[in-house]
Amino acid sequence: MIVATWNVNSVRSRMPAIADFLADQRPDVLCMQETKVTDEDFPAEGFAELDYEVAFAGEKSYNGVAIASRLPIKVLHRGFPGGEADASRLLVAKAGRIPIVNTYVPQGKDPKDEAFQHKLDWLARLRAFFDEQWTPRTRLLWVGDMNVAPEERDVYAPERLGNHPDFHPDARAAFAETVAWGFVDCFRQHNDEDGQYTFYDYRDTQSVEKGHGWRVDHIMATKPLARLCTRAWIDMAPRLGDKPSDHTPLLAEFEL
């Protein structure tokens, strides 16, 4: 089973690139973030033509999460239980027998902004959600654009980016606390090299060439599932293609 995560930065704008990626890598499951489309306008027919079933939760112009799968999927939650709060940032579905939590974690704007505290609270709420729904013994995936680079080697210039909301010590600590619930970083399980990034800022038109990236997209698996992960890799082809997202896909393979 191959699982991919990708912040597509507008699913409708990115459909040609998504089609090329699905044809090239043939993941069984693709989790997308920042789809930027209401549910009634989601291009589900485009995925059906590619033999993928799709579930989604979106809003106009912002946020949005979706899961496309070649396996049968069953939606478990859109947003946190007890309401539709953050429905366009959290989508939980079972693909085959594996529950997948697809998240687009709030970015936080600035450490001095109240939005940053919301980010920290959101991660704490997510950890509580894991406690409510599963145990670390469950075969469970948590994937998505987490808007956190966990380690210094996950950003191109850690010495001057320490106050960025995606690398601030408080954001990293909140993320680590959620990971500590029982998750393993599938990419780091198989790749120890520095300079491995999934995000390259549009504002720097030479960011890829200069290696000015961030590793903020992650595939996390509980230990029983992580033991079955045979490889994980970043696919740079979509970031180098025509009209790219500022993120590029991350993939992991599991021998189930």
C-alpha cells in the first residue's frame, strides 16, 4: 500500500499535475490539503476518470482537505467530533482497513498573533482526539501539511528562522507532544539526510535551485504500522513541473 500526502494549493488548478502524479507513482491513497474549493465544486469526476474514489471537506478559496483512494473508503469524521469545527482542516477516513487522519494544521501567522496560540491549541486538541478515538496499538496513519518543521535539518536556515511560526520552539514542542502520543515519522525512519524538503516558497523564484526548503509535510504511523513501512520518499517532479504547487508530494509504502 502506497500512501501520499500533498498540499496541492488549489485542487482545480492542479488537476493536470495531480493526474500526472497519479499516473507516475500510482499511490493507493493520496491525501490532499489546501484544496481551496467548496464541496459542490470539487472535481470528483476527474478523480473518478483516474479510477480513484474521493472524499473531501472544503470551503471557498481557503483550506480544504481531501482523500483520493483506489481502495474503498469510508469517511469517519469531517472536522473534530461534536460539530463541524475545522471541517476543512481535518478529514478522517478508512482506506481499506487503515484509518487515515488527514490534517491541514493552522499556519499561525506570527508568534505574537493570537492565530499562533490557536495553532498550539489545535495540535493539543488533535492529540486529545487521538486519545478519544484510538490507542497507539491501532494501525493508524496521521498525514498532511503540519506546518511544522520538527528539527533544524528540516529547514534550510535554522539559525535565522527560529521565530517563524512553522519553526518556533513552541510550535515544535506542540507538534512533538502530539507525535509522542504514539507516532513514528515514516520519512525519517528511512532517510537521515539533511536538505530533504517538501515546501519551496513561491516568493523566491530560485528556492528549489538554492535548496531553500522546509520539511513541513509528514506521514506519521503508529508503531505497529510503522514496522510495516518499507520506504518513504519525496517526489520532486511535481514541484519542478508546469504550474506547480509550492509543496511537493511525500510518499510511504507499507507491506500490509
